[in-house]
Amino acid sequence: MTKLQVRAFLYQLGCFAILFTSFRYLVAVYTPLTGFYISLAAFIIGTLLSPKFQAVKTRDGEKLFMKWIFIKGIKEIG
């Protein structure tokens, strides 16, 4: 794995972890779900709302791109 592929993986993992813990708390407090269903609901919501990062080899070298449901199109990350 290249440096940018590792960075993309860590960005994606970090974003998912933040969203998962936030939604797990919100689901536990504001819904009547209990047990396993709290984590399952938070996992589904976190997976759908988390941005996707990918390292791609281009003519100019390897670049990091992000796609997110709230941003139109694909954005190049520094």
C-alpha cells in the first residue's frame, strides 16, 4: 500500500468512527431501540453518511479524492 492509500484508509476510518459514535449516542437517547439494534442502526447511518476517500494514480502522479453525499461531484484532497 502506498502512503496515499494508507491516508485514505485512515481518513475513511476516522470519519466513520466519529459518525458511528455520534449516531450511536443519538439513537440510544432518542429512539426506543435497545441492545444490538442501537449499534446496527448507527452502523447503517454512519456507512451511508460517511465520505468515501480513494487514492488514484493519474498522469500527474498519485492523488487523493473524496466523494460525499453532501458535496456535488468528486473533490481532490491536497
